[in-house]
Amino acid sequence: MDCHEVEGLLDAYQDRELEPALSVSVRLHVDVCAACRGRLANVEGIGRMIRRAPYYQAPEALRARLTQDRPRPRATSQLLVWAAAAVLVVSVTGSILFVRSSTRAARTADPVDAVAQEIVSSHVRALMGEHLFDVRSTDQHTVKPWCLGKLDFSPPVKDLVQAGFPLTGGRLDYVEGHPVAALVYTRGQHTINVFVWPEPSGAARSSDARAIRGFHLRHWTRAGMSYWAVSDVNDAELDQFVHALQP
Ligand SMILES: [Zn+2]
């Protein structure tokens, strides 16, 4: 065994990882070779240093957080879904905030807030081109009968072209698992989605305003119907729209 071979085995020799026969060969060489003895001393020195190096305990808080944040298997697959959604959203709206707040939405406890989050998600999905129209028409006399044929209620359909918010169509959508009417209005390049469903118990309520993920929302109930309007138009324009929509 020559110096070169021995040199390549010193680490394993020092760690007692060599086959007994190989280990003996290294031992015999080192006994007679000052250069390799020096190298072995070096390797042993490094080994001692490593063994003597202090181990730092992770602070309790950090340890707790690491344990907590470890994703459970189910959370992982959900993460993948969100990741896929993120790619879509980033390409369409250039915003990853959607995914982050959607995840937050899933945890929300307030039922009205949960509906609001769902409305915004629905609006975003529609804008992403998944499904904005079932019936594309600027004619309320076309949209209304279409809704009637698909739903067991008749949403009030009103063209607001005079007010600067032309009706462009409608579709069947789902909120909290129930079929709802989604009426689509436009303001310039902007889309306003109005979600309507019956809410017999709902007392007439004036507009509830909120903003989620950069979208403005208005919610009100009137004549046994629940309304949600959502858009990226500014607050003033959305108020103007809601005012125009109410008889
Ligand atoms: Zn040697």
C-alpha cells in the first residue's frame, strides 16, 4: 500500500469504517511512514475538534415553531393546489396576494366574511376567463328569462346603460354551494359582478362596504334578495352603481 492509497483511506480509518484487513494495512503503513503518520495526526486532530465543538440547543420558541410549521401530509397536497393556483393568478393578475388571502379566507370564522371571500374568489375566477358568461347579452329581456330557466328564483335584472354601467350578461354561479345568479356589468374596462340569491329572512339592509384583495364589495338585502356587488372600480363608482341598481 503506498502513501497515495493510504492518504485516501485516512478519514475512514480514523472513523473505524474500514474492513479489518484494510485497516491493518493502513496501520502497518502508518507505523513505518512518517509522512502518513503526520497526515493521520492531522485527521485525528480535526476529528477531535469536531467532537469538542459545542452543540447549541435551539431556543424553545424556535423549536416549537419548527415543530408546529412542519406541514402535515394533507396540508402538503393543499399547498400544491394553491401553488398551482398561484401560477395562474400570477400570470393573469400579477398578484400572489390572492392565494395568500384565500388561504386566510378558509380559516375565517365570520360567516358574512366567508361569503365575501367566496364572492371575491368567484369574481376573480370569472375574470380569469374560466366562466364569465352563460348568457351574453346587453338585453335585460334576454338575461332575465335565461336566469329564470336556470334558477328557482327570478333575480331582478336591470340594464344600467343610462347610468354608465351597461349590462353585458349573466351566468349561473355557486356561493356556499347554492346556485346564485351572477349578473355582469361593465364600467369602461372594468367588470362588476353582482351576485343575487333569495334571502327571505334578510331584513332590508343598507350597503355593507368592504375591500378584499384589492376588490371593492357592497352587500345589501332588499325585497327578500341578497345582493353582493364586487369590482375593481373605485369606491365612488361602485356606490354609484349600487345606487343605480336599487329601485
Ligand atoms: Zn505513507
